[in-house]
Amino acid sequence: MFYNSINNFRAIAIIFIVFGHSFDVSGVVLDSFWEVFIRNFLSGGTILFVFISGFLFEVVFLKKFNFSKFYISRVSRLIWPYIFLSLLPIFLYMYVSNPISEGYFLPKAEDAISKFIVPFLKYEVTGRFMTAYWYIPFALFLFLLSPLVVFVLKKNLKFKVIVILALSCLSIFAHRPVDNINHIHSVVFFFPVYLIGALASQYRESLIDLFQGNKLWLFFLLSIMFTLIQTYSGSVGSYHKAFFELTGIDYMYLQKVFLSFFFFLLLEKHSKETLFFNYLAETSFAVFFIHPYLIFIYRNLKFPFPETTLFQWLYFIALSLTFILISMLLALLVKKLLDDRSKYIIGY
């Protein structure tokens, strides 16, 4: 079943993700409360992506769920473009011995296995070689829990709500892992979001009826409220820490969950087909794979940044949109040149 609302939501989610990743290369200096507020609002777009993924799981796979077929289909879609696009950055990192993540990937000895094979496998397993690529191995771990998702969705509403609230409480104190390396930690954090998305699909009609009219704006106001709280607390961007370290509440989790509900309900109410959003949604997975390459290239070109605040923000917006447009055009070009084989290269 095709929902144009979710199609548009995919386009919005990838916009959030690219904009959130563009901050560090745009030269924006966060000198004021409202500048930090904007960054906090635009960051953490992965939660939107996971919400949509959970929604689509319920729509597409729940009724005739077969774990082996489901998991093989997910792996085949993710693994080939991931491996292909990982080779160049991993070999570059191994060549320059870049000591990211406190030297975790540096060789521990001089033999070939320690110098090449072990670092290569560490990079592949963690995805810590390019912005956002950690999401792919994480997703493969998350999809292993699909039988548990099916089990929860077949229970009564009270049981589902209790499970989601309990797991969400764990998420807001667990936060995301340091450098996004620990995928088990990431699964703990994102799993309730996946369930929330699936539940939103399962009770789609009831939610639309319950929040008809202007009631859906309550979710937007709650999202803004938690963004304000996060900004006032002095936190910038997504929260990352060791799993058992206690550092307070992850307001980004709450902000983006409420924002997910807002976009879901808003787009169910007002969702028109537009050429740009259709293409962006269609190529969103490829844009996810390609835009980190553009960010990597741009970072190493070391262009000068604007000095005034206004031009810094205009530059940030223009740069983010450029990353999106170039990624989308490259995806369409590769698709035209390679046809169905392009899915093994860029996931589209």
C-alpha cells in the first residue's frame, strides 16, 4: 500500500538528516541561544527515519511476516551499496592512519593482520569511516528484532503502550553511543522509536480521527518545548555517552518523537504530490549514501567561510541544499546509466 504522506515524510526526513550533518562543514558559529535552538531542532533526524521505517514495516511486512525472507531482503538492499561505498574511505583511513575515536582503529602491531585486516573489519562493522554510515550495520542489528516487533504488535493496546513507555524511559537515559560505534547501544536507543512508528501505522485511522483539526499542532508545540529545554540546558545536537553513565534526560529523543507524530499527522491531512518531493523521496536512500561523500570532499577542499552571522546561515542553507540536490541528481544519473544494477552501487 502506498501512502503519499509517508512518501513526503521520507523527503522531509532526509532533508533533516542532510541539514543536521552540514553544520560542522558550513562554518556556522553558534553564538546565541536561538542559533543553538535551530541546530538542536534540525539535528537528530535519524529518529524521523527510524519512525518511518517502523511505520513501513507494519504496512508491508506484518500481515505475512516471514523472518528469513524479511531479513534477507533487508540485508540484500543494504549490504551491497554499503560495502561498495565503504572501500575507498576505509582504504584512505588505513593509509593515513587517522586516529579517530581515540585510536580505536589504529593497528596494535606491525603484522599484516593487525595493520590491515583488523582495522578494515572494525571500520566495516562500525561504519565509523564516513558520516552517517554507522546507520547501516545498526539497521541490520535492529532488523534482527523484527520477530519481537511482530510479537508486540499482536498484543493489546495497553501492553504496547506500556512496552513503548518503558523502553522510551530507558532510551532517554541511555542516550546514543559514543561515536555511534556500539550498535547494541544504538538498538536500545532507537528500538522504541521503531515500535512507535509501527504502532502509528497500526492505529493510523484512529490517530487521524483523534487529532483532527488543529489538535495535531500539540505535537509540534511539544517538540518546540523540548527543543527549548535542551537549548536552555546547554546541550548542542544529539546526546552521546557510555551506556551506564548517567548524565540526565535526552531531550532530543522526546523532541523528535513528537515531531515525527506532527509530520505524520500533518502530511496525512495536507499531502500533495510535488515533483521535487517525489524525486527526493524516491532517491532518499541514495541521498543518504551519497551526501557523506560530498561532505567529505567539501571538508577537505577547505573553502573559506563567511564571517558575518547572516551570511553564515545563508551559506549553511545553500550548502545543505546543494548537498541534497547534487546527491539526488547523481542518484538519478547512476540509475539512468546502470538501471536496476544501480541498487548495488547506491541503494537506488
